Amino acid sequence: MIEMESSLNVERKRVIPLVITSLICLVLCAISFNLGVILSLTSINSMYWISPVVNHTSQFYVESKIPKLQPQIPAPPAPASLPRFAYFISGTRGDLEKLWRTLQSLYHPWNYYVVHLELGSTLEERLELASRIDKDPIFNKVQNVLMITKANMVTYRGPTMVSNTLHACAILLKTYKHWDWFINLSASDYPLVTQDDLLHVFSGLDRELNFIEHTSRLGWKEAVRAMPLYVDPGLYEDTKSQLFRVFPERQLPTAFKLFTGSAWTILSRPFSEYLIWGWDNLPRTLLMYYSNFVSSSEGYFQTVICNSPEFVSTVVNSDLHYISWDYPANQHPHILNINDTAKMIASDAPFARKFKHNDIVLDKIDAELLGRENGSFTPGGWCSGNPPCSEVGNPTKLIPGPGAERLTRLLARLVYSAEFTEKQCMK
Ligand SMILES: *[C@@H]1O[C@H](CO)[C@@H](O)[C@H](O)[C@H]1NC(C)=O
Ligand SMILES: *[C@@H]1O[C@H](CO)[C@@H](O)[C@H](O)[C@H]1NC(C)=O
Ligand SMILES: *[C@@H]1O[C@H](CO)[C@@H](O)[C@H](O)[C@H]1NC(C)=O
Ligand SMILES: *[C@@H]1O[C@H](CO)[C@@H](O)[C@H](O)[C@H]1NC(C)=O
């Protein structure tokens, strides 16, 4: 009995602290609950008081409440008065000499150049191009000509054409801090104005402008381009082969509107950064969409820019090229010859395509439009030394010629006309 009582006493002694601690717990719980109620009440209150002020139209989208993502870049320096062009000139097998002539005709020490012979070219051609760039005394001194030595596989009409162009654009963005426009050309393109003309006329232009010829009237392309699915083996094979078609087809997109146009474009620096850095997902998802699209190089840039409201007002509906299509249109444009000279000049365009290697029309362009001597650079205000252009004088000294007048005339029609805004991604 005694033993039992004493054990009960022990139990009682243990219960008292337990009760006390539970009481403390209860008090604490009550306090925190009250606090919670108070906190939640204030938040309800704030919601209640603020919501009538908040714009209901913008309340549907959480995106509109989040500040726009800005890329982490240092503020760009104030633009120099003279713009710079970043050229990409690309060729395939057998294009070495053509590419070299185009490069020489376009060269200016103020600009930047990336050249590329795709993987379908021979190793000898690529080595020869690399050695010529390496040995050229002007290129060596100015260091503004780069070659993509790790060549890309590029399939004709395949998405690898677009990835190759984006690759060059990325290299130019990474290597050179200050340039204003990215110009994509092929070895069978040729300039109809000097770089002095182009730099002079473009120095008066808004540097946000993008020259992308486009239309949303797909016409026959809807059934032939937008619905079939193609696979480009250049994306995963180490030997060259053609695109092949797979089934079933896909429907037209509903998440964005398709545009099509010329594969030749001049892109502003802000738009190039938007495409390459991809802080908005649209350029990236569209690139994936276009990876199964035939001739995606005639639609990717068009569709990205026209579905990006912040860039629509910067698009000029022209590719600044003279290209002559046969009737009915073939897959390839008409090869320009001496009989096209008058029409070419009358177009006021700064570039033309496509030309056969060393066709006499190129000699005529050299002699009459560029003032270029056999095998030399197109002369400009930068040229000094003897023979001329064997040394770099003042690269910012421009001597614009009649080409600047033609180009000014063209831009007056395109940019400084009432129709300019009516042609921006409208139809
Ligand atoms: C609400 O947003 C719309 C569209 O952004 C705007 O036109 C309107 O003026 C806004 N209203 C208020 C009260 O801010
Ligand atoms: C860029 O230039 C190349 C010429 O090598 C051309 O084939 C291509 O379609 C162009 N455009 C794009 C968007 O890649
Ligand atoms: C240019 O036109 C002339 C006269 O019409 C013709 O004889 C000649 O073959 C043409 N040249 C080319 C390269 O087509
Ligand atoms: C032009 O250059 C080529 C090759 O360098 C040479 O064969 C040709 O004779 C030159 N022509 C003139 C007119 O200098």
C-alpha cells in the first residue's frame, strides 16, 4: 500500500510540471494565432483597399505585374557618329574564290567580317581561306576578319542554314563589342555600292531599324512549306545528305502568326541580341518550331520579329538586295549577267545576287560602281600607301560617291515614306 501511495505521489509530482508547460504552450499558441489573424487581416485589408485602384484590365496577366526582365549588360557606350557593320559571308564547296572576291569588294577597316566555308567544302579550300586571311597584311594589322574554322554542316533549305547564321551572329556579338548591323551574305552576292557609301548613308539612320522583307500571305507556301514536316540530317550526321520528309503533317500554328520572306536580312544590334541571348523564350521556341520547316531561312527572322511587339516598329519591309526571279519563279533566282546591269543599278539596291564566279558583269560593277582594281580592295577614304589601299589611313574618313545617292533614294522610298509603318507586319 505504502509503496503504491508513494508511486502515486511521484506521479502527481510529475503531472504538475506537465500541466504548467502545457499551459505555457497554450498561451504561446493563442498569441501566435492572434498574431496570425492580425497578419492575415491586414493582408485581406490591403487587398481590399488596393484592389479597386488596380487596373482590372492588367490584372488578368501576372506578367504585367512583374517588371520586364532586362539582360545583365553594362550600359552601352553612346553611339559613335559612324555606324559599324558586322558581315557574315558564307559559302559551300567550290566557293573559295567567289567568297574571296566578295570579301575584298566589301572590305573596310571600320567593319567586322566573319567568313565560313561549310563542312561540304574540301579541307584544302578551308585551309587556303584560313591561310589567305592569315597572310593578308591589312587583315593582319586591323584584325577584323575572322574565319569560323570549326566548320558547320549546312544543308540546302534546311534549318542548319539558320543555325549557321545565328552562330556567326553569336561570334560577332561575343568578339566585337561595338557594331550596329549584322549583314548576312553568301559568296554569290556582290555589293553595288562602296562601304563608304553604305557607312555614310546608314550614319543618318535610326540604328534600331531591321531590314527584313516579309509577308503573312503565305499562299502556296501554307500547304507546301508550313504543313509538311522535314528532318535535316545535317543536325546529327557527319556526312552530307538531303532533307527528308516525314508523316503525318502538322496543322498551321495558332500560338503565333507565320510570316515569310527573303532569306537575306540586315539585323539591328538590339534585335540580334534578342535572338541570340534569348531572354524572351519566343526566339528559342520558334527556332525549335522551324527545325522541321523546309526553307526555314525564309521565315524564321520574319516570324520572330512580327510576333515580338517591341520590335515591330523597327522593321523595314525590304532585303536591300537586287534579286531577279524568273517567271514562273524557280527555286533559284536568275543568274545575273551583263544584260542585267541597267536594271540592277536602277533598283538603287546596295547588294545584288546571284553571280557566277568572275562573270564579266562583276568586272563591270568593279569598274563602274566600286572603282575597284583587279584583286584589290574597294577604294575608300581609309586607303593610303602605294599601291593604294595597301595601308590603312584614317578609317573614319569617308568619301561617298554616286552609290550614296542611289542608296539615299532607296531609303527615302522605304523608310522616309508615308507607307513605312503601313508595311510593318501588316499583311
Ligand atoms: C488600364 O489599362 C488600360 C490598358 O493598359 C489603359 O488604357 C487604362 O487607361 C488603364 N486604366 C487605369 C485606370 O489605369
Ligand atoms: C544567310 O545567308 C546564307 C548565305 O550563305 C543564306 O543561305 C541564308 O539563307 C541566309 N539567311 C538566313 C536567315 O540564314
Ligand atoms: C545579252 O543580250 C544580248 C543581246 O540581246 C545577247 O546576244 C546575249 O547573249 C546576252 N548575254 C547573256 C549573257 O545572256
Ligand atoms: C588580274 O589578276 C589576275 C590574277 O591575279 C591576273 O591573271 C590578271 O592578269 C590581272 N588583270 C589585270 C588587268 O591586271
